Amino acid sequence: MRIGVLTGGGDCPGLNAVIRAIVRKGVDHHGHEIFGFRDGWRGPLEGDCEQLTIESVRGILPRGGTILGSSRTNPLKREDGVEAIRRNMESLSLDGLIAIGGEDTLGAAAKLHEAGLPVLGVPKTIDNDLAATDLTFGFDTAVQVATEAIDRLHTTAESHHRNLVVEVMGRHAGWIALWAGLAGGADVILVPERPFDIEEVCKLIRRRHERGRYFAIVVVAEGAVPIEGTMEISDGEVDEFGHVRLGGIGQRLEREIERRTGFETRATVLGHIQRGGTPTAFDRVLATRLGVAAIDAASERRWGTMPALRGMRIELVPLADAVRELRTVPIEDLEVAEVFFG
Ligand code: F6P
């Protein structure tokens, strides 16, 4: 068989481990030829690809990013997008395509499959917000990076008797904020799932002062929002999938907390540091298992599916299940975090 592979959306540590696994098992075990499309859906739209060999994927297991490049190109926004991909796949005599991505890339993959194209997906995102899988690779690495940052910020916050606001990624779901906040012993964690009351946040900080703790660590997901009408926030630009470019809530909180409490407050935005660099061992193993399962599924022409982590096992699930809704943080997990607030 001849199989294409692409990586779309925000990059994520572990992507190269998936590509390597697909090529190693695909070529050595199944005897397939594997073609890597460049820059997400732009590759199949423009027929931009290269053949991947055992040699060309050597040494990439611990490397962050993706050797194929990525983009937020939405094939369904292009006039004739579905037909262009169909034509390019036919001219390369491809039997199928494996799309490695998050909600947007897999959402497009599911639509292309509905349109009759032989596509299957592999779940990835540092945000950990895909349904139908218990975890996504990249999340563990992002939590590790954010936790290390919080540990470092803790010592300097304490020395200077100031509050530090740490803004982490998480557009619609607060998984990174919650896990890194819990692991780093944050005093307040704010997530998109539950709009926050700025006065409550300030109350927790004041209570710490009363107890002789003259600093606080506030972890905020970039998508966290205040309860309507309590604090001003700005609108940003939107990408091809209609997502607003986020960022800025950390700085808003810095100003607001300092103004309301009178205690010095500074903000740190971790941004893309959370997505860059080498994957943790956990993410390398999960990505490798998903890559092997994906090429096995492609060999059996199980189009329209996606390997997912269910408990400790990898299982094939319908691709449509992964994109039907986002997996957000449940209230009971937030309640665990609240035990340690203030
Ligand atoms: O979807 C993953 C993610 O890292 C989000 O957490 C974040 O909002 C977004 O990507 C940032 O994307 P960009 O690379 O376009 O700034």
C-alpha cells in the first residue's frame, strides 16, 4: 500500500515519535510506502510531499516539533478543497491518509472521510481536550514544563513577597492549568470551564496575607474568562478555524489583582515554551503506540477511525466520536484543586 501522513494544527511534543512508528512498522513490517505531506492540510491540497524511509526517520524519536511541518490550513475553507485532495491522492496512487492532529485537523479528517476519502486520524494536542481518548500525547510534556516553571516562580515570588500570575495554554479546557497548578502547589487556578470572580481571587490572596504568606501563585489558562461584566477583556484576531488568538488574561489579572489588593503582582506567560522541545518518556511511549496502531488500522483499511487510549489500552474508535465535543475538566477535578486555594 501507499499511505500518506500529515501533522496539522499546533505542534506538540511526540509528533515525530508517531511519524517514526508509522514508517518503521509500515515499511518494515507491512511493506508499505509512506509519504509525508508538508505543513498540515496544505500538503495534500497542493500535492506537496516526500517519501519517508527508515533512514529519513532515524534519530527523530526525542525531537520536539514535527519533521513534516504544520499549519492551521483548513481544507474545507478552500473552494474545491475536497476534490483537490482527492485528485492529489489519486495522482500519487495513495491508498489512504493518516492525519495526526487535534480538534480542527481531525474535524477536517472526519468531514473528508464523510466525503468518501480514505482517511484515519491520530489524536494529538497539548490541551488534552479531545473526546474519545483518555489522554493525548504532548499533554504530559506541557504539564512537566509548566510545573517546572511554577516551581521556579514560587521561590522568587516568596523572596520578593509578590504575587505571580502564570498564564498557561488551554483554549477551551483547563487541563494544563489544573494539572500543573496542582503539581506546583498553586494558590489559585483559573480555567475556561468556570468563569472566575476577580473579587474571590483577591479575597484568597488577602487571606494568605492574613495568614502570614506574603505571596501567591495564580495559574490561569489562556482561555479563562471573568464572570460577565466583572472585568474587561479584549477580542483578538481569528484563524481559519475561527479561533480567537488568545493571550493577555495573565496581564489583565496582574493589573487587576494589584489594583484591588494593593500587593505587588507580576505576570509570566509560558506560551509556546509548553509546546516546544523534547517529549517526556510518557509522551514518547504513547505517541509510539498510537503510531503503530494507526498504521495497523490503515493496513486493514479501517478508514474513519482513530486509535485512542482507553485506560491502559489502545483501541480503535470512530473518528467522529473524537470531534463531536471537547473533553473539558469536570467539576469534581476542580473541587480537588480548590482544597488548596488561598
Ligand atoms: O491547540 C493547541 C494550542 O497550543 C492551544 O493551547 C493554543 O491556544 C494554541 O495552540 C496556540 O496556537 P498558535 O500556535 O497558533 O499560537
